[in-house]
Amino acid sequence: MKIELENVLPRDIEKRSFEIITEELGDIKLDPEKELIIKRVIHTTADFEYVNNLKFSDNAVEKAMEAIKNGACIVTDTQMAKSGINKKALAKYGGEVFCFMSDEDVAKIAKENGTTRATASMDKASEIDRKLIFAIGNAPTALVRLYELIKEGKINPRLVIGVPVGFVNVVQSKELIMESGVDFIVAKGRKGGSNVAAAICNALLYMINDDRE
């Protein structure tokens, strides 16, 4: 069997990938506000089910972009997501990316309280006096604690990206966020991951200013 490879220059691979995604979507029409986010998640995962799985609160994309332009920071629940977010693009607007999962004080508090580090890291994040976007791709306990902090009036996120992957309380934690009253981008069901969380953050950044450096 002869295998034919596409002759694509390295700099054009991403562009060609998005062309293929558009071709395979066929007659599916995406909301223009959400299109680039959905396509970037598909690009990251090669999973077209995200066309239906990704749910957005009203005007979530516009509001999140405005928050970023006004210096919002991003809090993640994994170092993987943190490493995947384009920090240089975010820094243009005064924002930073935080992940407290490896902090000694977070580990200590989690052990003392019998909670996960993800739960304790959300408590630490609630003490940051800045506009915050949360990008949760791994720990449903982080989403549950975020929901509690929102309801207690201790935190008011500009956006919650709720895309943890897995089985235990994953579906339920996402439903809580969608009922929390804050703006959200959620991957319904069990799918998600740190790569998806980072992809959504980067899509927002690239929609503001297409700078991939």
C-alpha cells in the first residue's frame, strides 16, 4: 500500500490543520463568537464532539476578552495547563498565570483539612485581589470549591473554564458551575483535560491579538 503524505511546510502545519477541521465540519455552522474556541479545542484534541460538548453562558467570550484586556489573571489547577497558556500574550495586558497546586502551604492546608490540593488552591486563589479567570482542566473538586466560594460571596470570577476530565463528580461539578450565576465555558460530560483548558485560554488570547510568540 502506498501512503501519500501532504507536503506542508512546518510553519503552515497549524494553518493546514484548521483548514482540515473546517472541511470536516462540512455544513455545520458555528456561532461566530465561539467558532475559534471550538476549532482550537478540536485542533488540540482531534475530537469533533466538542462541537456539541462545549457550552457557553451568554456573551461569555466577549466578557472574558474584555476582562483580559483589563488585566485579568488566569488561575489553573495544573502545572500542565499553566505551561500551555501563552503567558507572553497575557502579559501584554498585565495578566499573569497562577497555579498553586505545588505550593507548600496549599499541601499543608489540604492535609490538615482532609481536602484535595485543588480545593485548597481555590481558597488561596480567592485571596488574590485581581480580576480572575479560572481554567480548570483536571480537578472537579476545584470546581466544587469554586461554586461554594461564589455562593459565599468570597469570589467573583470573570469566567470559569470548567473542563475537568474523568469520572468521579466530573459531570456534577460542571453542572454546578453552569448553575452558579457566573460566566462559564464548560465541556459537558466526562471529556476535557488540562490541554483543553489551555487551548480555550489561548483561543481567547489569540482572538484579542493573534501573537503566538
